[in-house]
Amino acid sequence: MENVCCESPSKIKNSVLTMAMLEPGSKGHIKDFIMNCEDNGSCTFVRRLKEIGLYSGAYFEVLKNNGNGEISVSCQGSTLALGRGMADKINVEISDGSVISGSFIGRFCRSFGIKCRP
């Protein structure tokens, strides 16, 4: 059986953003997924994301992201709740919205409602 999740390995760059870094209201599309094709769990993860409607090229909007815990996302007409670990493995390109870094300062700002940018 062909390993469909490993068709083209993701090339991670320093400027790549993950879904976990986005403020509520941010919109964009999914570029690719962070995965290790040697690990069966990674392929299962990507397959599961595709099953729930998250795939490369899909457009989304972040509905909820308070800096810890789950992230709510609207994608292709469905509302999905993702764990932070899952959202951190989804590389995105934003078309509109704010980005907050995953650093301590970013989490501090978010907890007080201050919009921070990297």
C-alpha cells in the first residue's frame, strides 16, 4: 500500500507559521504538515487530519486560541477543536490576522489580552 501522507516531504523554513501561533480571527490556508515519514504515527496523524477536513490547501479561520489548551478552527464549513500539539504540527500561510509567538512573552501577552507579533 502506498504511503499517501509522505508524497512530498515537508521542507520546514524558519519563517513557517503553525496554526498554534495564530490569534483568533486569523485566516489562511494550510501549507503542509510537520511529520516524520519513518514514524507510522505521523502518517496516521496526517491521515486523520485529512479525514476531518484539514488538508494541504484547505482554507481556515481560527475561532479560539487562548494560548494554552485546545484551538477551535472553522475549516471548509466545519468547526473543529484541535489539541495544541496537533495545531503545532500544521504549517499555515495567513492571508489575514495576527501572529503571536510561542515564547514565554507571547503567552504572557496573550493571557492579558495584549496582541503581540513576532
